[in-house]
Amino acid sequence: MGTISSDAVQAKTGKSWDDWFALLDSAGAAHWPHKETAAWLLTTHAVTAWWRQMITVEYERARGLRQVCEKVDGFSASISRTLHAPAERVYQLWAETGLRQQWLPADPKIRKATENRSLRITWPDGTNVDVMFYPKGDTKMQLTVEHARLANAAAVQTQKEFWSAALVRLKALLV
């Protein structure tokens, strides 16, 4: 179950996956919305915020209520790359329209920008893209792209392939 072992869950929460799932089943959580399940974990068992979400999502997946990459507002595709360039340079290639057009075959709308740190983007189809820039020294950085509010699991795969190819083109401009 999940990406975290039952032993690790037990060590951090005092209960294994099977224990949590049995408690949630007996409480009727299979018929609750996500927020209600997370709230029950808080009020009934004082589970911390991160573990509430982890337990709720894993329970929903185990009971067929949620698929991998599915969130409350749709599906989400994420991709991350380490690039050998300063975060400032990579940010510039995203933020400046003329530079972005050299590698990204779309015309997104930047809703919010925090220079050299993040971009919140509305994609032409109305979905959301969040881009995060993490400096790892002067000449290296990690870039993460999350494309959210996708319609289904097939769209996740399509967007992962799209972003993988786009980041290859972006990386070519850094040489």
C-alpha cells in the first residue's frame, strides 16, 4: 500500500495502513468527501496535517475512490529536472515571452511571478501550471513543473510527455 511502508506509518502515527483503513471503514469514510475524512482524522485521532493528507489519499486509492495523480480538482502531472545553469537564467527563459517562444510551443498566461522562484501560469486550455525554481549553488538548479486540473489519467501521461520534450528544448538553450 502506498509509497510509505506500513512499518513507517506505524512508527510515525501509531497505526499501520491496515489499522487506519479498518478505522476509516468502520467510521463510514468510504462515503465521505476528502475534506471530511481528513477532518475526522484530526478531530478523532489528532493526526498531524501531513499525515492526515497521506492517510486520506492512500485510503481513497485503496478503496477505488481516487487514482494515482488524482487530486480533488482533477489530475496533476509533475516533472522535475536538475539543470546546470543559474536559476536566474532558467527563470528568464520562462518569464520573457520572446525567450519562452524559442522552446515552448504554447502561449500561456503568467498569473503570478516571484522572480527566480516561481511562476503561476494559466495554460491556453484553462488548466494550471506551477513552475518552481530551486537554486542548488551558483550554476545548478532544480526545476519542477506541475500541470494541474487535468481531465483524466490519460491527460497526465500526455502532459508528462509534453513537458519532458519541452524541457529538453529548454535545456538545449542553456548550453
